[in-house]
Amino acid sequence: MISAPHARPALCALFAMLGLLVAAPALAAPTYRVEAHLEGDELRVETIIDDFDAEGEVRLWFYTDRVGAVPDAMNQQTARWVFPREIDLAPVRIERVEVDGSETPHTRLAGQGVRSRDVAGTDVVVTVGDGARQLRIVHRQRVPERFGRFGRVGERFTLAGPWYPLLLEGHDGFRVLGDHHVRFCTDETLDFADGGWVEREGCVERQLRGTFLPVMASEGYRRYAVEHATIISHRGLYREPEDRGGLTGLRDLGRARVIDSIEGVVRSVRQTLRAARVPLRGQPTVVLVPSRTELAAIAGDVVVVSDRIYELFPLEQIRALHDRALSRALFRWHLRDRSDGLEGPGDAPWADDLRAVLLTDLDLQRRHGEVLTPRELLGWAAFNPVIDQLLYAPQVAFSDTLFGVVDEPDAFRDDPARARYPFIRGRRLLEHARDRLSERELNRWSYALLRMQRPARTALARIAPEAPLADWLRAPTMPVNYRLGEVTTERRDDGAYVHRIEIVREGAARHEPVEVLVQARRGERATATWDGEGERGVVEVVTQRRRRSVVIDPRGRLPESAEVADGHPLRDNTDTLRFRPPIIQNFNVAFSTEGNFIGLIDLALRRRYDLENTLALNLNTGPRSRGGSLRYSRSFGRKRDTNSRVASFTSGIFADRLRSNFFSSGSDADNAGAWRTGFFLRATYNDQRYFIDPRAGFLVSGGIRGALVREDDGTRRYTITPSVRANVTVPIGLRTALVMVGAAAYVVGDPIATQLPGLAGRFGLRGYQTDELIGRGAGFAVAELRFTPTAFSDLSWNLAQVEWLREVQLAVFAGAGGVLDRRDSAELPYGIEAGAGVRLHIDHGGVQPGLVVIDAAFPLVRRGSSRPPVTFFFAFEQYL
């Protein structure tokens, strides 16, 4: 992102410098003639390529063969962003390859490393003779159930990546230009998204000059004509009434304003292009597609956006994140002809995106006067655990787009321009240039990119010959971590302080300038820059006052790798970590039909980027007691994500009020009220990554609690309670998991009834009442099967723009347990239960996942009891 000290003068100067763009010259290109037939979900494609100039070996790229492999980047959380149901693989089947009418052998090469098949698809190598003029390839491929550029969801077919083979220039880039003549036939009655299609006897035909011709088809597409654009969606979209008079003109505040929001961004983009005196291409077609990894992009001659765009809480700071992504795609669309005619196939992707990023920042500067990072936009709400997780380890779709400040990893690389090689993206390249170029050189290069008829590489070489463009372009494949080394301070005779600061680079040999900030007392600040040569360097900084802190890369401009760093990659960038705002680490409310209310709030105090140390305050109320605790946790082991580690040791103290009359069948002594104080120690191992709905992983926690109880009559009691709890989650496909939980506890000493462990409760045997089946010792085991029906796996139910229901998950469970030295009146010392439940997966504010749980549990063994035959629970977290 553009930082405040640099944004305004640089961008204002660029506005002043921009002039009129001239049209790009046309280049010679091959001709693609494609005949395709879709029958059900089976696609047969015949591709004829004419006018290619090659001899020896020719490479054809089958981008869509990427769906024949499971994405390496997919995990238990991101699986929801790739497959609507279960894993669905659909490899390409090549039936025939001909050169000038004669069948020719071919070789298939699946990629390796950065060109792995799951992102890059497959290359087909064909040997052609001197003077060959035509290639003919026939292949079949099923369109899989999959989100993204090649797949189907229900009756929506998205072919927004190269779905027929393309000629390659070199190994890393496909030929930029081509004349594409496509005839697409289907046995189904489908609408096609692009208004340029012409129906002809059940088939549609279209021609395009560009990279490839996309196809989006669905039952019942709806088209919305807005100012300067056309929006196409498979579902109806809300549009604000034009006439605001009377009740019919009132805005529906409970519906997302997708049409009006897109129209506003289209208008703003056009205004920025005019202000920069960059010619407009015309009016784009914006198509909503079922994508969960790309929020907004271009495909051929259309702009594709996720059908979840603007499904956000209607707060300007949050919606601005979606505005930026759409603006960037629209700028790329307007600049497409220029890039196609100017840049080579290896440079076009990064140069095209760089121009779009420049214009996006100009657009933000023009409208708001500054360009803010996501942290600056959302930092005011960092006390919220949702926002805290977003800022430190986001678990949301489109996290690269929404929260990538400089780096945009793009793990799935759906964009065909990035599929073969993870070239640097425009945002990161701009920041590299800003760090190495002078302000004058940066403005001149920006001017050349947007005004002059000159390739980006050539322009940079003329303006700044020493700029290491080759290193910048390789940067995404060179992960590093910077850390603060030795820091020493000496006081000179004149009273000033000289600070010698060592910077260490771990990982790849990525040479780039590294800024160092020294903050001294009374707000004094001084900076120096290490040139980045070698594995470590030392800089000197002089301040007039004593040093308070040292920070490497204070503006967060250098992407650092969590894989290289031991902890959070920014943890070792400073010698003084500031505290975050107190985080509401856990807030839980649960109700049961026996009249019990369970409430909990857990406030954690942590330093920024510190994965090891947490100080927390817990306040809770339940059927047994109400009180609180203060604890300290020390985490260790490998990282679960960039906000936590897998293991921890916790110690703390607690105090609570034990409720009277808890034990309905006990004596007066058992039901006496009391105050309890004590300590606890606990060790935990938890490798479950997706905290809302783990699909795999293991958790075990064991501890001991010591307590002093003082009853209301003055009697004192002492107890020690060891306990253990464990669960393992076994995945059964992507939408089903089996969770097995076991727990045991035993009280040593002289407890009253309220202190005794029991089998019942929200995290025990849910079918029994809280004061039922309790004793000096208790243990149980529960198995729960969670599964999501197909019809409820990918929802978009808007609940007043505050929550979005995404998935309805069902659960069935059964459990059994027993007690030792029981104190209740049950005739049997054991319990057996069965039950079922519903889990409603929601997105809070449209950006952070949450959960609502409703369980109904039935006790299967119970004698001589008048208790209810079923217990219901309403809660906000899974049974773990």
C-alpha cells in the first residue's frame, strides 16, 4: 500500500504529468477455431489452430487439466472455497492430435515445482515439420463441481479460464494475442453471460481477439443495465429505487446494494481515467460467478466478480476493501488493449497489473485524499476477536485481496496469467520500486507506464538503469525473514546517542533495502537504511535522546515468510512489542431447557505478533457457580497459524461463588452455598487449525485444580481435582467428519456436591441434567458425526446484512459414561445418550466465520425419574 508520507506528493505529481494515451499497434497472431459441445456435464472440444509460425516442437497448454489434481494449497478450511461438495477431479482426455490433417504423436508433461499440475495444468508437446500450417486437437473433459474459473455449481457453468488449448511462447507464458472463433453448442436450455453471443440452432457463436474466449452459462441469467456497464447475475439483485418519494422509495437496509455499489465503482474508475487523461475502452460487462478465491478479475473480454461481492456489513471502511478489488479489475479491463499490443508474453501479466495498481491508488487518492491499509481501516475495532483474527491470521475467503498489504500470495493461482509461474503482482512491484527509486524516477516510470507507448521493462531501463527488475520479478519465489540482531548504544561527548543496529536476513538471498526506525524519548524518530547486500548488515542511527525502541521495516513494506520465521514473521522485527487492545478471546452463551444459562467472557492481553505469552481474565456463570479467573499461558511447539502455537502450559488463580440448592436430591450440607478460591495448572496440545469447524486434528488437555472452600456456616474444605480431556477429529470426505471425545476427572479431599464432577452438561452427556450422575469420579466418551447435505453446503442467505448464513450442518451423536462414589439418587451409576443437532455456519459482517449450535439430546437409560425426556442446547461453538 502507499504509505502516508509518500502517497500524496507522488500521486499528485503523477496526475499532473499524465497525458493522452495512443493506441497500441496490432500484432500478428494465430487463429483459433473452436467447436465445443456440452452434453450434461461432459464437454467435447475440437480446436483448430491456423497461422502459427513454428517448426520442430510446439507446446500446447491445457490449463483446465489443473482440475485433475487436488490443489496443494487446499486444507480443511479452504476446501470450502474450492469444492461445493466433495473432491471432484476431472482430467483432460486427449482423443486426437493432427498436424496438417495427419495424426501425430504427442507427449504430455505435467508441471513440477512452481508449475505443478494443480495450478498450471499440463503441457502437450507436438512435433511439427517445416512449413506446417495447421494443428487440430480433439479432447474431452467433464466440467467438475468446483468453484473458480473452470467448474459448475448446480446449473451454472463457468469457463472463465482457457478451456481449450493455447499455444505457448516459452515455458512460462502463453501467447498473448489470438483471433478466436468459437461455436459452443449445448443440449440444455442455458443463457450465456456475454451479450455478444448470437443464438443459432441451439448453438452460439462469437469471435474475439485476445487471450482466450470465456464462456459463462446458466439457467435464467438476469441482465442489469447500469450507467456505463452491464451486470449479469444468475440471481436477482437488489437495486435502490430511483424515486425516493413516498414509502415505495424507501431503501431496503436489509439487502446488499450490489448493483449500486458496482455502478459507483464503475463511475469512479471512469472519472479517474479521465482525470489521468487515459482513454476509456467502452462499457465493460461484469459477470457474477461462483468464485471463492478471486473476488474480482478479468477473463477474456469480461470482468468476473465473485457472487459474494459486497456481501458485507454496510460500513464504509469494510466495503472499501471490495471497492479496491473491483476497481483494480476494471482498470485492467480498460488497459487490456494497451497491454496486449505492447508487452511480451512474459512481461504482460506483471506490467498489466502494475498499471492497474497505480490507477487504483490514484482513484483512492482522488476520492479520499489518502490510501489506507486494511490495518489502518480496521484497527479501531481490534478489541473484537473477529477483527483480531482478521489482522493477524485471517481465516476468510479472499484474504489475499482483503488483507494483503504488500504481498498477495494467491495460493490457488486461478488467474491463467499467474498459473504457470507465480510472477510478482503489481502491488508488491510498486513497493519495490518505491523503495529503490527516487521520487523523480518513480514519477517518471509511472508516467511512462500510463502515457508513453513503451514497454514497462524498456521504460524502467531508460529511467533507472540500475534498478534490479530481475530481482523484483523473482521476489515471490524467494521467501525471507528479517530479524533484529545485536543493538548497542553509546553516548558521544556532545550528548547525542549513537545506535549500532544489526539486521539479519534468513531464507533466500533476496537483496532489497531494509528501513530501520529508532524511536527515542519525547517522540524523536530517526531512520537509516541497510542496502540488503549479504546475510546481515549494520546501520548507525544518531538521536539526541535515549532510545525507546528499534523497528525493522516500520511501514510493513517487505513481505516476510511465516515458513522461514520461527514465530510470526514480524515478531523479531523489534526489541519492544506494543500490547494489542484487550481481545475478547472467547464469548459464549449457551441455554438449555432445564433452565440453565451458561455465560462466559474471556479477555486476553497479548503483545502484537507474540505467539508465546498471553495474560487472560475469565468471567463466567453456570448452573454450579459464578466467578472468574486470572491466568497466564505460555505457548510452545510448532505454529498452528500466525496467531497461535499447538501447545501451551497455563497457570492461574480463580475465585467463585458455589451456588446453593444445586443438588436437588442432596442433603442440606450438599446444598450449602460457599466461596471457593484456588489455583490451577493445565497443559494442552491442539493442532486443529480451523477453530470454527475442525475437519481433522487432535486435542488433549490435562490439568490439576486445587481449591479451598469456605461454606456459609464457616466450614472449610480442601480439594484437589485432576482431569483430562481429549478429542480426535477424523475427516470423512470434505463435508463429513467424525469427532470422538473423552474426558475424566476425580476429586481428592472433602468436596461438597457442587464441586463433584458429573457426566451431564454442554460438554458432557447432553441428554442428562446438570445435577444428575455426579460423584467423586466421572468419565465419559462421545462420538459425533457432522455432515452437510448438498443443498445446504454453499448458501448466501442474508440476515439483515449483519450475518450471512453460509452452511447448514447436521450432527448425530451418542455417548456413554459412568461415575464413581456417586452422590445423586440415580439408580444406575452410568448414563447412555443419543441425539441430533444443527450447526448454522454464518459469516459475521460478511467477513469472519461464526457458528450457532442447536442440539437435542435424549437419555437412553434413566429409571424412576420425572425429569424431561429431552434436553435442548443453544450455543455458539462446536462440541469438542
